Amino acid sequence: MRACLYCLLMGASLSAHATTPLTRSEEAVINFGFATQLGSGIYSVSGRTLQVYRLPFGYTLPAAEDARIRPRLTLPFTIGFVDFKPRDVVDSGLPEGLDTISFVPGIALDINVVKDWRLEPFAEAGIARDRENEIDQRVYSVGLRSYFDFNPGATDWQLYNELVHVVVEQRSFDRTDDFTRFRIGTTARRPFDTAGAGRRADFLAYGLVELFTDSPGGPAEGQELGDDSGAQYEFGITFGATEPLRLWKIKLPRIGFGYRMAEGLSVYRIVFGSPY
């Protein structure tokens, strides 16, 4: 089972115009800049492990009840721990601090095109920081999401598409990396008690396929994974309630787990909120 940190890019390649290869530390930092778009997971490279957790905070701005366009602030906060495993808590306790952090806020417009079909253009810009090496990155993304809902019975189905372009500027090393991703996914959401009423516990199963403009680059030495690694697949499940749970008026995210696979890639993900 091989989970590679450089596949935090999830299909992005290192910049083709670079005249010199990245060192392992430079590559690891570049890759972390993409974590806010690629989600939670446990990754490793060169014998080191990075745990990434993406917390999808956000706020929907006030709008009229019949408004067709609803603006929403996206406030994703991503944290990472290097070489930390849950079993280490027994021996050394909780980690003393965060090794990597990023905050990439943005704005999204929820546009109700027709009944059961929504479009969501969005743009985000922020910063990612490797605290261990005191290196900062600028992270930018722009894209479009599409949601189509249908309900043939007790199960709520949704078809999802997304096109996004992400850019990471590594100013300390005068490097820029980017990728474009097209994602196709579907979800099936169903309450455990289908005959009940009001708020009920439910589960959401999902599957997705992701395509990229470039195949992923290998380790710093320049190994290539091949053209077949451009597509990646994931399936998983999340748990929550038919009506969102709130703590002090803050909506709590759904929680679950997923498994991602591709040629030479195998990653387990912890999912907070939407699997997308």
C-alpha cells in the first residue's frame, strides 16, 4: 500500500519549465499548497508521514427567500502534522503544534438555474505555511461547480461536476506550480429511519472520478508514474443528519471516510463536510 505525499497534487505535475529538480523538502512544501483543494488524507514520502485535515468553514450571506443567486463566503482552514501517528499519543502525548497550516478564503455564487439544478462559480486566494521550515506560499483557485438533484424514492441522489484551476506560488524558491482538474461524482443520501419524521441520522455514499491536465511527477529524483495515473477514483461514506446539527448556531459538518486509488496511488481520506 503506497500513499505518496507528492500525490497531494492528485494528478498535478511539477512545473515543466523548472530548470532544476526540487529537493524533497521543497517538493513537500509545494504539494501542501494544494491540500486546501484536495482534502483530508494521510500521505507519505521518503519515509515521512503527513496527516492533512481540511476544515470547510463557510458563511452564506443573507438573501431574499426567492433569490436565484446566493453569495457564500468559503473559509477553508487546513492543518497538517508531519511524522505523527495516532498511536504516538500513548508514548508522547498530543503534538505540541501544527507543522503546516493554510487559510484560503473565497467567495462562491449559488445560482439556481432551474428546479433541482444549481451552478456555483467560485474564486479563492490565500496562504499556506510550512512552520517547520518557515516557508510561505500563495494559493489561488478559480472554478465552476454544477449540482443536479433528483429523488426517485427514499434516497436523495445528486450528480456533481467541477472544473477548477489551482496555482501555488513558492516565492522562497521562485517557483510556480498549477493544475486543472475536472471532477465527476455522484452521491446517494438516505436516512437510517426512512419512515420517521423530523431530524434523523442519515448516511451518504459517494463515488467520483477525477481527470487532470497532467500526470503526476514522481519524487525529487524525477521518476515518472506514467500517463495512466492522470485519472483517479474515490469512493466513501459520510454520516450526519437530515437537518444539520448546530453548535452555538454554527453548522457542524458531516464526518466520514473515503478511499482514493490510481496507478501507484492508494490514500485513505477523512472527510469533513461534503466529500467534494
